[in-house]
Amino acid sequence: MDNHPPVAPLDPALAVHTVGLVKRYGQVMALDGFDLSVRRGTVHGLLGPNGAGKTTAVRVLTTLTEADAGAAQIAGADLGSDRLEVRRRIGLAGQYAAVDEVLTGRQNLELFGRLFHLGRPRARTRATELLEQFALTDAADKGVGAYSGGMRRRLDLAASMILAPQVMFLDEPTTGLDPRGRAEVWEAVRALVGQGTTVLLTTQYLDEADQLADRITVIDQGRQIADGTPAELKRAVGGAQIEVTVADPAQLDAAEAACAAVSTLSPLVDRPRRRVVVPVEEQLGSLAAVAARLAEAGVAVEDVGLRRPTLDEVFLRLTGHRTDEEPELEEATR
Amino acid sequence: MTTDLQPLRRSTAYWAVADAWSMVWRQLLYYVRQPTTILWQLGFPIVSVLLFVYVFGSAMDIGGGADYTAFAMPGMFAMTMAFGFMNTAYAVVLDKEKGVTDRFRSMPMAPSAVVSGRGFGDLLGAALDLLVIAAIALVIGWRSQGSLWETLYAFGLLLLLRFALIWIGIYLGLGVKNTETAGNLFAVAFPFAMISSVFTPPSMMPGWLGFLATWNPVSATATAIRELFGNPVAVGSSWPEQNAQLLAVLWPVLITAVFLPLAVRRYQRLSR
């Protein structure tokens, strides 16, 4: 990457800024001109189907893999020319960074603290501090092999937090955890953000991005295909819609007329399900108007409501496939 | 946040040593945490030597009425060193598989320490291995007839062989996919250790096999230390058997010269 001059000016005020990152594995373009802007102090979700390039992006940004072309800055440090400085400013946890399973939690943190060049005495104090912060004090002197999945991920997070990094990369931090473990990790992530750390989170779980992320970038086939807040993304693929289900199929036409009156778009009638759906812009007002017209026409309503598309639907419309359709490309090519 | 988190400022050379030492410390903790590991690792050499000495021993005649136990014990030392590269390879592939290597690589530590720490840690482990099997050999009745210096030099030659094989271990460990495939390396390790002068003199093997055995680095070390310990050597007249002392140094130096750069290169290429 050192051979390629930046293709566009990078903004050091951003926590992560990449322009035109390219990574090729044989014939496969894992990253194909990937752009990303992450603002400081936010949680940024990187979403995409398996094989979309999420993991490659994280590996490139954390200095584990070298990009073939493009430019990137992490917390103001240039990825191409100053990898050591990048490493001082980042933390990495999740799929591809782990802790030693033979050592105890405390020994792990002390080891990593020493390798982060804190010196032995401070590595020890920092270990104690982090064990407490991540609620691992009771298990501190047990071997990590005996930890639960959630505990292990929290230790993993703690190990990445030793220098209180400016940018934290969490690569699928909750994959394979039970609901309780996920909740534990989410709590830890929120605590990180509370301390001012910027978090870049990759996930396959849309509800996780919805819960945690301030902004989301959608990646597919190595490129950014959408970027915005979760609400913006949902709005972009169609805002709210009103759904009316009638009790008597004979009244479907009356319901259709009631719906048509509140929208510039024509309603869709789903006869087998006795349902009428119409996209609307002004949500609450439209709902009230539809309700009033239905009452006026004497339509017996089984259900009426305002629905928002889920991130799952957003994803499906943006990429044309669901999140879990493709085989893990990174695994196959590494 | 109460602790000052500013990393210490020291020279690159300082960190190359300090970080390597931290990695060695990690390996030493393994011995404290899992003291039985050492016995598992030594299991094969110990069992096979007991087998040869006590089961086949009475049928073994290496010529000249020499004591087979005194011949086989240095062989066991050399074999333990030869199999040692399996431990290195296994540890390396385990770290890679579990993501520990990636964590090290994402940290601002001296990059060389991952490889050098493994090297020196394994060398310390090998010294511990030698202590254990030498104790077993003493119990069985083996004695060194050489001077103190000759004896120490012999153990030094053993560690030199192990040191050279560390780089092959790292090279292979970084090359295999996972711990399961690492087990297949046994298919390489077994003939490497056995087609040698470890248990039988090469002169008693069929011609071509004997030829391989005489040139095997493990044989050179086994024969050299037998000479230094004053144990029966049972060598033929071939050049490598007559110059075992020289080869016991040359082979490890040559292996290190080839595989140390290869291992480092393969480590660096993890970023591809």
C-alpha cells in the first residue's frame, strides 16, 4: 500500500477514513474500492452478507492484512506509512483476535499490558482495573478455558482496551453467544462508548446494529452501497406503510378506497390475507385519516396499523439477498 | 481511569528483547498452569525407549558386546530433540487458529518477538525436557563417562539441534491450516527421528536405508554425544559417522540458515 499515494485527501478529524481500498484474493475482489467515514465518538455498524468484505475491511484497518491499493487513516495515523502508530491507537476484539486459553484472565491482561509497553507494574494495576470494569474479578485467577462464552468475549474486550484506544474494532463480537452473553457484551460496548471510544462494529445481526449503532455502512461485494443512520436507511428504501386487515373480504374494496384517499401511491390488495397495504409519508395523520374513513364506510376492521420496514427488509432491498445467503468468502480465500 | 496509560519510550532494540522475554514468560506460565504437559510431550520418547531397552533390549546386539542401554539413552535424548519441532509446530498453529497470533500482530509490540519469543521459549522448554529425561536415564542406569565439560558440551549439542528444528517447526506450523492437519506432521517426524542411529547402528540397516540414516542430522547428534558421554558408538567407517562431531554442529547451523529466514518470511506473509 505504501506505493500508492492517497487517491483523495483524508480527513484526520474522522476516527476512520478510507478511500478506495482494494484487496484482491486471486480472482476475488474482497474489497473493490471501499470507502468509509466513521465520526469520532460514535458506534458505527458495518453490515453486509457473509463474503461482502466486512472481515477483510476490519483486517486491513487493523493492520493484519495489507491492502493492494487505496488509502486509510485511523485516528489520524496513516495506515500505509505508520502501522505502528495505528496499532497504538486501535483495539481489536471479536472473531479474529483472541486471548490465551491456558493462562488466567489476569495473566492474559498482564501479558498484553506488558506487550503494550506499560511496563510490568502498570500492566498489573491495569489488569486489576480492567478485570473489575468488565466484572471478571471473581474469575480473574481461573484459567480462561473454564470461562463462559460471554466472559471470554468480555476478557477479549478488556484485552483490547488496555491502552484505552481511540478506535475499537469489534468484529462480530456476539457471534455464537447466547442471549445472555450478547447482552453482557452489548453492555460492555455501551460502557466503552461512554468513555469516548469510537467503535466500529461488524455484525450479521441487524437488531444488534439497530440497538448499538449511530450510523451504518452497508457493504456488498467489497463496496459501500449505503450509509446513514438506521432510521435514514429504513426511510431510504420506503418509509412507513399502513396495513389494514378486514374481517369480511367483501369490504376489501371499501378499505382500498379508504387507503387510496390518504396516499399519492396506489394501495396493494392482498386478497387471500384480506389485507390492504399503502406506503405513506405523513404517518400519524394518515393513520388517523384512514381510521376515520374506515369507520365512516362501516368497514369491520380486524387490524390496522403503521408498520416500518425492518433492517432485514432494508438489507434485502439494498443488496438483493439476505444476510446469511453466501458462503464465507474470506475463510475460503485466506 | 486511574492508571497512566502512556506507553514507555524505549529503543526498538530494547523492545525486541523485552517483548521476546514477555513471550517467553507466557510460555513459562504454561508449565506452571499445566505441569503435566511436559509429561505428555515426553511420553513418546520415554515409552519408546522403555520399549526398546526392556522389551527388545535383550535381543539387541549392536556388536562388540556393548551395553545396549548405554547406547540407547543418548539416542533417546537425540530423539526427544528431534520430535521437539512437533511441539513448536503445534503451539504455533494453535495460536494462529485461536486468533492469538492476530492479536499480537494488531498490537504495537516488536513484530520479531512473536517468532523470537517462540524460539527462545521452546529452547528453555527443551532444556527442561532434557533435565527430565536425563533423570529418567540415570534411574535406568545410564552414566556419562566423559568429563564435566564433555557432558555439558553434549547437552549443548542436543539443544543446538533442537534450536535448529524450532525454525522448521515455526515454518511448518505457520504453513498448516489447523491443529488437526498439524497432527499429520507426525508422519514426517517419525521417519526423521527413527531412520537414524537412535536405536540401531545404521550399519545394520539395508544399504540405502543405512545411507539415509548415516546422513540424518539426528544420527550426527546421537553419535557425537555418545562419543562425548563415552557411551558405545557402534559406528561404521562412512564419512558422516566418522565426522559426527563436525556434523552435529554443521547440520543445525545449516538448517537454521535455511529455515530461520523462511519462518520469518512466512510470518511476515501472514499479512497477505
